[in-house]
Amino acid sequence: MTCGEHPKEALILRAGRWDVTPAQARAAGCLTELGYRVTILAWDVTGEKPAEEYINGWRVRWFRRPYPPHSPKYVFYWLFWWRWVMAELRRRPYHLVHAMNVESVLPCIFLRKRLGYRLVYDLRDSWGQGMLSHGFPVPQVFSAVERWAAGRVDGLLLSQGQLDLMGEFFGPRVRSKTTTIQVLNVPQKDMVGHYQAPPTQPLRLNVSGNISYRRNLGAVLELAERRPALQVDVVGDVRDQAMKCRMETIPNVRLYGWVPYAEAMRLMSEANLVVITYNTSSMLAVVSSANKMFDAMMMSRPYVASAGAFPGHVAEAAGAGWTVPYGDTDALVELVDRLQADPSLIEQAARRGRETYERHFRWERQKANLVALYRYLLQGADPAFRREAGWDRIIGSTYRMDSLRTSPAKTADLPAEEARAAGAQQRRPGTKRP
């Protein structure tokens, strides 16, 4: 079979809703531009989705297996999910499969050589890094499975910001054998296009996304109780009913629930401090390139992040916000008092955040990496592999902390210039196509 005899087919799958993050839509868009017909497999936990639908020209098929949120039965449902995925893989002659979590990549690995497709493992949410609090042997088992999987794919996509820590997690075999790119969770579209000065008074906080105590919401609610003049906007689903009832008793906390992305950005634009205080006891939270960090910088809004996490490192290096120790309510109260006493700090951080977004975190830069990987796997393009942060087979540009500390006048950070710089590098001896 040749691509001329049948349409070129690509499959993207994630054991979860396909529209929770923009990652699947962005991958589908890139593959569509490369001439591939895209199918998306997703998991419908509500039982309300149709078996199949077309969205933006992409065929979306839903695995309709409802289960209670956070149910331990979820892992057992993997067996049904794997059987369903493997049936789809056999049904069509896919050229490329892009799997976005470990529970999706495993069945693809088992059929990869037999069916002959190229396989990309997109490590969105690492079970081994996110379940450290469960204790032995749960994190160790999942970590071993993820490392095993990463060594048996054609390409590895990392959305995490700290490549050195990810390299330690995967080990030398993956770092030296698996072709790897970095695609950070930046917005696909710049919704404002320029710097927009934030309101400085009164102080208004924005908490959005996954609303839970694991993201330090307890400290935020206590802050609201101790500072009644402060307004806190909570945007997102709240599954914990006790938490929801507590919010409703605090007059200066407004709960908006789930809203479309455009509305979420509008609410963020009305705030002047975005809260991204993830639990740093989880390695996943430490290395994650949080969507909300990039959204805040795009919207010219400073943010407060957990000290030691990737968003915290960016805030400190770029001057785009501030950090507090996770769970330290007093430190959060002290920061709020300082911003209320000197509102000019808000404007300064907002301007630096927007400048950093424009120089370093535009989608064009991340898209170039993703397209380079697809072309390498599907068309035999020959990129310049290099060693960076311990990885021997890195393609494309990567995030660098030292570049954030460089003055704007000395920073050349355009995708075209990076592409020329990458092309000038010599290919490392001994590298082979997968």
C-alpha cells in the first residue's frame, strides 16, 4: 500500500475528553496541514456523547464507558479501553499514531510493529510523577511502565518545562535512544495581540482550571476570609461539594463554574493576579508547564506560583510574578498586602510577563517542533540532533532559563532564527533514523 492508493491517515488518542486541553486539537491541526486525515479517539465518562461525530473536519470517536469521578474502577476500565483502541487500530491503515498518556500508548506499542505505523508518545500527565503521595509501590510501578513505554516508541513529546528533571526520570536509555521534542502548553492563538495594562485596584484574584485543595485552594479561601476587600474569582468545575459550600459562605468569593475558553480569558483579563499554586510534593506539578501560566502572560496578567515549581522559576527569572511556598497562607497574605500597598508592582510584572510571552512562548515556536517531529517520522526529514539537558536526540528549540534573564535588546528568539541556528549544527555521529 502507498499513500497514493489510500488517504494518508493519522490517529490521535487520549484516555479522557479530547477537548479538556488544546493539545489534541493542535496536533490534529498540524497533521491536517501536512495532508493527513485525522481521527481522534477519546473517552466519554458521562455517557452523553455520540459514538462518532465530526469536529473541524476531524472524525471524533468516543469510548462510552461512564464511571464515577476518581473511582478506583478506572484502572480496570483500561482493559476495555485497550480492546476498543486495538480494534480501531486494526480497522484502518494508520500511518502515524499520537498517544497522549500512558494508558493510551500501551496498546499502540503492542501493535506497532505488526501494523507498521509510526508512534509518538505524548507524556501529558505522568502517573509515576503525579502519584508520589500514594507511597510504595504505586509510583514506582507506574514510573517503570512509563520508562518502558518511552523506550519503545518512535518519538517522545514532552510538554514539561524542565528537561533535566525529565531526563533523570526516564534514565539514560530513553535519553540516548528516543527522538524527543519539547512542546510547552502555550496558547495556540494570541487572543489580545499586545500588552494590556491590568487594573491595579481593587485587588482581584483569578483561580481557574482544576479546582481542588491540591492546588492550594484552602490557602486562597483563608486569604479571602482574612482580607474581605479582596475579590476572588473561581472559574472551573468544583466536584468537592464541601468545598463548594465553603466558597458560597465567603462573600468575596465568586464561583463561575465551567465556562468556555474565551469567557475564561475574559474573566482573567478582569483580574490582576492569577493563582497557580500547585502542590510541589508532586513531581508532575514541579515540572509541568501549566497552561494558566502562559494564559496569564498572554493576557498581561502577573501570577503567583508555588516556589520550586516550573511556573515559579519562570516568574522569578522573567519578573512576571511572584512565588510563595506551597500551603503557606501567611506568605500569600503578605504578598497581597504588598501589592495593595504598591500597585505599581502589578503593572511592572504584567508588562514583563507579556514581553516574555512574545519573545519565548508563542505557539509558532512550539508548532515548529511538532511539525519537525512529524516530518522526521513520516517523510524522512533529517533534522540536526543535539545534546541538551542530558538528552542526546533532541529536535528543535527548547526552553532555557538563562534566556529569560537576557535583556530584550540582546535576545533573538524568533522561530526562523532558531531554525537557521539548528540547521547550522552538525548531526551527531552515530544517530540513525528510527
